[in-house]
Amino acid sequence: MAEEVLRLSDLHVSVEGTEIIKGLSLVINQGEVHAIMGRNGSGKSTLANVLMGHPAYEITSGEIYYQGKPLVDLEVHERARAGMFLSFQYPSAIPGVQVGNFLRKSVNSVQGESALSAREFRVELKQRMELLSMDKTFLSRYVNDGFSGGEKKRLEVLQMLLLQPKLAILDETDSGLDIDALKVVSEGINSMPSQTSSLIITHYQRLLDYVKPDFVHAMIDGNFVKSGGPELAIELEEKGYDWLEV
Amino acid sequence: MMNDDAQDAVGDYRYGFHDPEDSTIRFDKGLTEQVVRDISELKNEPEWMTDIRVKAYRHFAERVMPDWGNCEMLNAIDFDAITYFLRSSKGTESDWDDVPEAIKNTFDRLGIPEAEQKWLGGVTAQYESEAVYHSLRDDLEQQGVLFFDMDSGLREHPEIVKKYFCSVVPYSDNKFAALNTAVWSGGSFIYVPKGVHVEMPIQAYFRINAKNMGQFERTLIIADEGSSIHYVEGCTAPTYSTESLHSAVVELIAMEGATIRYSTVQNWSVNVYNLVTKRGIAHKNSTIEWVDGNIGSKLTMKYPAVILKGEGSHAEVISVAYSGSGQHQDAGAKIHHLASNTTSRILSKSICKNGGRSSYRGLLQVSPKAQNCRSKIVCDALVLDEDSQSDTYPTMEVANSSADLEHEASVSKVSSDQLFYLMCRGHSEDEAMGLIVNGFFEPFTRELPMEYAVELNRLLQLEMEGSIG
């Protein structure tokens, strides 16, 4: 049996006193691709943020285990170093910090200084950027500063490929992409090693045309109302969410 | 041993060590006309210099303290508690091996000889009141470049010094310029002949070692027609619980078509008052650039200035200031557009945290006869916590309506989203803050020679450590 990577049990999460996630349970094993679909405000992005430890989100009850250990003990950067990755829906701009330096520093932080030589890093970087159709001028630009929506998403996926997470959480990575960009980004996601576990958050089915999930969960008002295989994504696309509401 | 309270106050200041004081000549504390005359006599100066010193002293004694800036801190300066002249070595050496051991160790720890070999065209190292080491690359010497510590410059080339000394910053300019003119010692004297380009930077390193010391270096740089030079200075001092005073005057003269770039990374310990007058005069089609980094000191008041006297001349002032606990960086720029078609750019970036205060104080003047002048001023402040303060005091006096002026100012905070984003990429909170701060200062650091930029980033990273409670 595949190794368990993430376990949520009866998770409740509040933001500024308002409960957003209401008793969520989920198990993700190694190599599994899970998709969470739901409308805006259903709690999808909250889940992504709480998994990475955003300070604005408070776990009021329930547990999160990552690789069998309680996740709350880890700080945000320790989660990243332990192999968790979040591709942001709205990545922050960091003016003055060049993409190339930032990527190198991040890889060093997550994988340790000695994991890759400068040369190996450059080779790896070049390959990944070609895969994502990114021009090398990206490297001297400032992180997300003045980037278009598509450029931001490419940079997120590039970081994911370089950091090689054990658990990749993709928050609306498909939003704001045209069809060509969507294909490129999907190819990037599909190039991840097969043992990587993914949690793909989206409210459209179209990304799932390119990235095949093993499990699909429909989320309404802070909980999963239905889980199934890839066919559920198609059903949700056709029928919407109303039929699932209590 | 470093005073524990001082250590607590400043945290981890890497240059806070000090050598045992082993001075060969030390004047009594306090300032009188006799002290001024004694300094001049000791240095065997020509009479005209003694006269300027005495006049400047009298002006200093009469002149009231500035009534602007940080008056509370300024008025706390006890001029009677300061030593105005201290000689630590017998003379200025041109071989590191001949520099007294303790002083040499200091500069070794600061990495100076190493840097000289790698990337500098010339070096002067000043310890307390006088230069202890000085060198200039042979090829520059052969091209006629003059580079001396100021005392030697006065001895060797009195006619040039006499012509330009106080020509850009008269002693009556302000109280501290008067003080400097009265008791100046050390600093650099540089003359670059017509058409000579000094490709590698020339560096001066200033170190205060003794307690309650006053360092009053005086620098004069003349770039003759069509020449260019980049001068870099660095400053450190040990951490004591009592204050020292650093009050320099720098005068730059850029002749027609010349370029002078003057870069400073000031990292005095937080017990040093840093009250400096820097001004350049730019002749036709020349350029003067001040690249000014203020990381240390208790109070800095410094407004590098350029007088755009010749048509088509250009001024740049790029500055950064970092203010931590107990620090006030009151810095800025002054540009005087006196001639037509002159241009200027001011970029000021400041960061404050832990109750530090940074102020931008700027003056932009366009004279009635100066047509088609252009100026762009950008001031950005980053405030890292609620206890810290950032303020701007821009003054514009524009007497010619053809001027094209832009002024942008912003005050921002580090957003929790930026921190979270960086932490999600494996950077600790301190590292994330360091990245954001380095990025904020990047427009400045990219103007510095690489070694300085690396050092500055490292310093800032140190300042960020433990910054989040």
C-alpha cells in the first residue's frame, strides 16, 4: 500500500472568528492526484493556506498529519523544507529580487546548500524553463513584479518543478490562463515525478482535461459533499453545484 | 572589553571591537583657539591654513546649533568631552608591513588589504585623526593622478589645495563645516588630470578607535576636463557607551566633461554622531554622482549636494538609510540648478524598524536664468513596525517655469502576504524579511562595486536577524 502523505481529520478552520472549513476529512497517499472543485467562497483557498500555515487562519479543532506527524508543530518555512509546496492563486511581487537569484536561494533553502552545484542548477533551470516556454530574460526580472497573470502562473509551476515537493498544492493555477498557456502549465505539472502527491484546487474542469486526477472532491460551504473519480469533474462541469446542496 | 550596556544597545555589531589605545600624541579634551593653533603647528602648516582654521573656529564658537533636524540629539553633543586630535602612528606608510601591528590587525579584520589587491586603484586608511596607510597604483601615478591623504596633499601641492579648499563648502556654511575646517585632519586629496579615466575605484577607509573621539577628515577631489574617477569610502567604529563625533567635509570639483562618482557605505557604530557636509560643483557637461549608504551611527545629518553651475551638467544622488533602535538617519540631497539644460535625479530609499527614525530632507532649486532643467525625485520608505517613523521634508524652489520636475514619494510596509509567500519557498521569517529589504535597496546596491554591494546585503541581513519577535 502507498505511503500516506497527508491526513486531515475533522478539520475546522476560522478566519477572524468566522468558520470557513467545517469538519473536513481527507487522506492523500503518495503519488495520488486529488482535485478539489467548488465555487468561490467554498473554502478551497482557505484549505490551501491553512495547510501551509498562513498565520491568519486558525485551526479551531481537528488534526492535520503530514507524513504521519502533526503539521501544526512546523512553521511555514519548515513545511516547505519538509516537501510541501503551494502554487499561489495570487503570488506576491517582491520588487528588487531577481527571479534567478530567488530560485537559487529557494532551492538551497528547501533542498540544502549542497544538493545541487551552481552548474547543475543552471542546467536543471534551463530545461524546466524550456518546458514551460519561458524566456531566459525572466531570470533578471523581479519576482512577480509587473508580471502578467500567465507569467505569474508559469513562475509558480517553475518553482514547483525546481523544488520537487512531496506534496504539491495548486491553488487555481489554471485561472487567468488562455488555452495555450493552460496546455504549457499542464505539461509542467504532468512532468512531476510520479511519486509526487498533488492537491489541485480549481473551479473549472478544464485543467482536469490535461491533468488527470485520481480523486475529485466537490466542496460546498467548507466541506466535501461528494467525492469520486475523474467522472465527477465532468458531472460538476455539466450540472454545476446546485444539485449537491442540501 | 566592550561595555555591556553598549553591547545590549546595539546588538551584534561586527565591527564593535577596539584596540588598546596607544596614541603617540593626544590632545586634551575640549576645543579652544589654542587647540586649533596647536593642531596647525603640529602639522607644520602654511600660515594661510592656520588663518582659515582660526577664522573657522571663531565662526564655530559663535554659530548656534541648527534649529532643525533632531535638535534633541544635536543639543546632547558635549563638545568639551571630545578629543579633537589623536595621533596613533608615527606616519603614513605605503607598505602594510610597516603599519603598527594593532592598527594593521584592525584593517586586516576589516578586509582592507585584501580588497586592495583585488579591485582597487588606490587605498588610504585613516585611523583616528591621520592616515596610517596609503597607496596608489603605479600606472595611475604615471598618468599624473594625485592621490594623497589631505595632510600630505597640503604639503606636496599647496597651490592646488589653496585654490580649492573651502571653495565649494565655505567654513561659514554651517556649524559643523566650521568645526571641521577648524580642526580638520586626514581625509583624501585627489587630482585627476585632463582626460584621464581612473578605471578602478579609489578607496578610503575611516576608522575611529578611541573613546569620545572626534574625527574630522577633509576631502577634496578635483577631476579635470574630460576625466573620470570613482571614489569609495567606508566607515566603522567600536561600540562604546559614550559618544564619538564624525564631522567631515567633502568638496568635489568636476571640470568640463568630467565625471565624479563618490560612494559611501557608512556603518558607524550607534554611538557615533555623523554630521557631514558633502557638496560638489559641476561645470559644463560634467556629472557628479553621490551614492550614499547610511546603515550605522546614532544620528546622521547629511545631504549630499551638487551645484549644477555649467550648462548641460548632471547630478545624481542615490541614497539608502537604515534606522534601527535609537537611530535617526536624517539624510537627503540638495541640487541647485544654476545653468540651463541641467538635469538631476534623486533616489532616496529608507528603512526603519525597532523604533528607528528615517527622514528624507531635500532641496531642489532652479534659478531664474536656468532654462529647460529636468529633475526627478523618488523617495521610498519601508517601515517595518509600528514603533518606527519615516518622514519627508522636500523643499522645491523653482524660479524658472520651463523646468520639468517630477516628485514621487511612497511609504510602504512589508505585507504579511509577501512574508508568507517567501516562507512557503523555504525561507525563515528573518530570511524572508532580509530578502524583501535587500530587494528594496537593490536600486542602490546595483550602483555599488560588487564587493560593497555584497557587504551591504550581508550587513542588512544581519540587521534583520531577530527582527521579528
